[in-house]
Amino acid sequence: MADTVDRRAAAAELARLRELVAHHLHRYHVLDDPEISDADFDRLFDALRELEAQHPDLFTPDSPSQRVGAAPQDRFASVAHELPMLSLDKCTSGEELDEWLRRIDDRLGAGRAQQISFTAEPKIDGVAISLLYTDGVLTRAATRGDGETGEDVTANVRTIEQIPLRLTGDNVPARLEARGEIYIAIADFHRFNEAAIKSGDKPMVNPRNGAAGSLRQLDSRLTAQRPLSMFCYSAGVIDGWSPDSHWQVLDAFSDWGLRTNPLTARVQGGDALTRYVDDLLAQRAGLDYEIDGAVLKVDDLAAQRQLGNVTRRPRWAMAYKYPSEEASTRLVDVEFQVGRTGAVTPVARLEPVFVGGVTVSNATLHNMDEIERLDLRRGDTVLIHRAGDVIPQVMRVVMSERQKRARRFKAPTVCPSCGTALVFDDEEVVVRCPNALGCPAQQKERIRHFASRLALDIEGLGDKLVELLLAEDLIDGPADLFRLTAEQIAALPRMGDKSADNLINALERSKTTTLPRFLYALGIREVGEATAAALAEHFDGLDAIRAADVAALEEVDDVGPIVAAKIEAFFADPAQAAVVDDLLALGLNWPAHGKQGGTAGDAPLDGETWVLTGTLEAMKRTEAKARLMALGAKVAGSVSAKTTQVVAGPGAGSKLKKATELEIPVMDEAGLIERLAELEP
Ligand code: IVH
């Protein structure tokens, strides 16, 4: 009796789970518009599989557990894959990884898993693609679809520059199907979304979604405008070549011009796999693309064949999944922050949630339009996404969880800091506080920026201290910092003679700086470290920059009409000009070098050409570039005989190879940091 009840309850629950899973699969794969986070979906899917395993008699062949992915829409021609595109088994712990290795031992012989080679690769979080090359020419590109049948997206794929239309090199097979992942790099994603938001277009929800949506545009001209990238990670059909190992396939791919992931490694035995998984996870936040795990593959193709597949999943491969970078949490409030340039931006205050390896309690909302677009209400459950070293984003509201009569957020009409009426900056779609020099919030942000690491780098001048100095009316702007006395500082709460002396010394030290740092510190709108360095490099000192008109400024690399106008307006503003003069009168100075003062050859790295390649972990590439340029070096994008020094981080590929061939000195990031410390004033 109890059994029948249990069985009936299980059948009902199975039906419910199947319907729910099918619904979310459709949202994800067909509409590119998921409603729940990947982690929530995985839980749902696991629950379904578990219940099915407990009740094998209730199994139905049409259960969504039997088909990952969904049927293609009929807008693109269907493509039947000659060899199915398989899925991967996944694990999330060392124990599960060991179980997999034991299963390999069971089939290949005891102890084999510790002896054989594996390839270990990042699991790219994008969209799977199959590229067919016939006599070396790209003849068809298809999405994975349900693994058996995909969609013909050749026209779209042809627009992706990273994908060769014709293979290069020797011994290209008569037919070759290269498979891999199309994705959007994190920096490209942010660049694209910033532009989309500025022009009032819909931003992408996350890089994976953006890649999927871009690939499935019916108009390939739209795809062409999307910043798509690709890594190839396996071969499907090959006619006219029989490789022995997966590694050999990847090697041949690079020779033929197909992009492979530079973090791919060949390792031996289970312990090395665990190390790889840990190392890759440690690098995750610094990568410029999203990964959701590592893929581990038995390298030897004969061993792969021996191991075979179980229902669409190879026994020779395993996905080690990392913690999700998406999570849902509650939106507690929206606050309005006033930035350095007066722009008022909404910030979401969230119930703290662990995502992408950190606890998140704030997320950016860009501008007021974004609140409307997302239709945010107080108390909503929201899906947030955090990847790489970047600020978390709110992706969407989980509408099914919305409370009745949830209240909207009102846009402020006056500055939350100084009460001045806000103005709408049409050009940038932002609301701005026009009280540039008198608004306390702007003052604080300007001083913080002035003292920050890439600007004057004033040690010991933290957030709290800046707030205190402003509150005590000891300073109004950056120049006032240099008029502070040790007595004034020592009298502040929690500051003693010792810390006062330290700050005075730090201020004194910071007066000798570099022109790029000084320019950056001024906080001219649109002038970041790289532009500041380019300006210093191009002009003959500060006076020349101050005197330059828009036309002259536009001659600088990377400076367009908008940036040029901002720079000209900054120096033309009498109040800003007074600040600059004040700083100079207070003794701020920098060594003249390069073109400045005609003493060419003075800067420590004058005449040197550096190349940065691979991932930098301690600093951003733009920072490294700006600091090298400030020391007089040229920073180039490719290695040539003229290159004097290469800095190679993890994942360095062809540039490193070329540097070695040309016998150009190579250093790692630690070497760079040491060198910068020696040379910087
Ligand atoms: S190998 C049997 N390698 O993960 C081999 N897949 O869950 C199947 N993926 O559909 C694929 N990075 O979209 C492989 N380095 C990598 C991968 C990778 C991402 C994706 C791929 C596949 C899914 C399987």
C-alpha cells in the first residue's frame, strides 16, 4: 500500500521535474534567455536524474535527461552531425575525480590511470561549434544542437576573424572537422555592453548568452559586429590522417591556423590532474574569458577507443566543474553614488551571496535606464553574475518570485551628496551633478583618484583618511594635501605623530612623479593610464599639452574627437587650470625625458621596445603598458627583431616562441615587477 502511494508521488514529481527541466532547457538553448542560474538548473537536473535512477520503471525515453540541448529552430538549415557531438560527465571533487580514474583502471588495467598521459584544458563557457574543412577550405559550420542535429551557421561563422577560412601549413587532411567553443572575451563583453547601453541598445546578459545569441543571428552582418572568439578543442571527422593522440591533434590544429587554448597541458597520472585543476582555478579570475571548469581527456586515441562511450558521454573524458559565477539573491535597495566626474550611478545593494569565489553585496547598474530595462523593484530576487576581476552585474529579475505591489525605484533629481539639481548629460546617457569642484562626493572621489596607485600613489592616504580630512575642512582639493602640516594630521582621531610623519613623508615623496602619472591623477574625463602615457609620449611636456587644440590632440594614438574635446575643455576651464598651477607651484615635478625638454635619451627605457604576452596576474596589462611607457619604453603588439624585451605570463604562445627563436630576452611578471621597482622614481 505504502509502495503504491510512494510510486504515485514519485511519478507526479518526475512529471513535474521533466516539465520544468524541459522548460528551462528551451529557455537556455533555443531562446538564449535563461530564467534561472546554471547552478540552479544543475540542481534541478540532478534531482531528475536521481529520481529516475531510483525508479527505473518510471523511465521514459523522451525525458529531457535523455537529451541535453534542444531541437534546433527551423530558421536555419539542419545539419546532421556525421559523428555525434558528445556531452561530458562532470565531477566537482577530488574524490569524484579519483572514482573516474578507478573506472579507467577497471577497463585499461590496474594502475594504468597513474601511468597514462592526459590532456587537461580549460572548459570554455561558450557555445560548441563544428567547423568542416574540405580540402582545407571552410565549407560548413554547425552548432551542436542536440548533439545529433545542429544548425547551419556557416554565414555567421565566416564573419569571425579568428576562424580561418582556409587552413594553412602542410598535410591538411582531405576532410577535417574541427570542434571547439565560440565565446566572447570578458573585456570585449564589457566594451560591447558599455557601447550598447550608451546608445540605448539592449546589453548582453552574460558572455555565454551573448555568444549564443550572436551566433544565431539570421543576419550575418549583425554577427560580424559582435566580438566573437574561438578555441578549438577536438576533432570530429578526419579523412586522410590517423593521429595517435589528442595532443597531436591539437598541435596539428595550431599548425593549420586553428586557435587552441594556450593553457592546455599534457600531464601524466591522476595527481598531476588534481594539480592542474587547482592551478587553473587559481588563474580563473585573471583570465580574459569565462571558464566553468577543466576538461580532462585520456590522450592516447587507441585508449580512448578502448574506453568507449556510455550514452553520449565518453568514458575517456571528464569535466571538473568549478563553482558557478552566477547566483540569485535579494535586492535590498538601490543607492545612488556620485563619481569623480559627477556622474550619478545607481548601485544595487544585495543580500550577501557567495559567487565566483567571493561574497558579493553590491552590483553596478550603470544608469537609470538599466533599472527600467531590468524592471527592478525593491525586494526582488535577482540573478547576478560575476566573472573575472570585475564588478558583479545584475542580469535579470526572477519574475516568478516578485512580491505583490513591489515598489519601483525613483530617480533622484538632486545630487545625493550636495543637493545641487542634477543635469542630464545627453551625450553619455548619464545624470550628472554639475557642482564639479564644490560637491563633497566629487571632491572625495577626485582626491582618492589623485592619490591612487596608478596616479600619485600616496601611501597611507586611504579612503577613511580622505573622508576625515574633508569632514574636518582641512582640504578641499588635491593641492591642499601638500599644505597639510604634521600637527594638523596628528590631531585627527586615531592618528599619532608617527602616522602623521609617515603621511607627510609620503606626500613629499609623491611630489616627484612622472608626467603620465600626473596627467592621469588630474582626473580628466576619458583620460585613463594608457591615454595619459600616450599624451606624454607625443607632446613636448605639460605646457605643450595644455596649449594643444583639438586637432593637435587628435594626432595622439587612441585620442579621438571626443577625448580630444574633453582634454581641451579641461585645461581651458579656469578653475581646473588654477588647480594645475597650484600643484606645480607646490613643487610637483617629474624628470623631463623623451621629447620633453629636448633631452632625448634620459628616460631609463628610452629606445627599448617591449612586448607583453600571456596573462599578467598581479597587474592589468594596461597598467604594465602605461608604467613601461612612462619609463620611456615603446610597447609593441608583436615580436620582431626590434623587440628588446618580452614579458611572458602563463599561456604565452606564439609570441614567446618567436622571442625564443630570435633570442630576445624573456622575463616573467615577477621579473617585470622587480624591474619597474628599480626604475620607477
Ligand atoms: S570536449 C567528448 N573540451 O563543454 C568531448 N568540451 O559539456 C566533448 N567545452 O559541448 C567536448 N570547453 O561545448 C571539450 N576544452 C573543451 C571544452 C568543451 C568547453 C564544452 C563543449 C561541450 C560541453 C560538454
